[in-house]
Amino acid sequence: MNPDATNLARQALEQQLVPIETRARELESELSCVNEIRKKLLAAKAALLGKKSRGVRSVGKSCIKREHVFNAVLQLLEDNKPSLEKGVLRDLTKEKLSKSGLSLSGFGLRFLEVISDEAFDTSSDGQTISLNDETKS
């Protein structure tokens, strides 16, 4: 097989793999959330029956969801127009959400998903995030 054909085949496979990997990460995050809820329900059931729960920790915080991160990023960018440095935006978003009482488990993935949304623009160097022109109020 010639090098050009091999390269084209590799690129085609990589393009097919990207959405599959993204979906796999989304499902893993969703499964983590479902397992947290399951643990809470098992603990509640055990408490209701007066049994000691085996290996179930105390009820934790609610899982962070994409919409939580999206709304926080949107508000922070509206409050700090025209843009914020990616690291600063990440830290501010994380701080804002931790004050809301949500578990920050999965925050990194949710943040990356949100800033790649069409509602936001990323600078050519990938370091600055701003509102998309259509999103600006």
C-alpha cells in the first residue's frame, strides 16, 4: 500500500473515531452520575429499613451537568466582556460552580465540551474564549 493511501485511510479512521470517543466520554460521565444516584438510593433504602449500609458512603453532592457549566461560562463571559483567558475562565467557572454545592466530578470534560460549543469563540492560539457574535446580547 502506498504511503498516501495509508495516510488517507488513517485520517478517515481518525475522523470516524472522534465522535465515537466523544460519545464514549459522555456515556462514561452519565454512568458515573447514575451510579452516584444509585448509591444514594441504596443508602436511603438501607436507612429506611434500619440496616447499616455496606460500603455506601454518605449522600454526596449532585453531579455537575453540561448545562450548569454552559450557564456559568455564559454568565462569566457576559460579565467580563469581551473575552477571558481560557485558564482564568476555567478557574472562575470552577469556583462559581463549587459555591453552588455541585460535585465537580467531570468538570474538566464538561468545560471542554462547553467552550467548543458554537455559542463561544476560541482565539486562533486557543487561549482566549469569547462570546460568539450571535450569542452576544
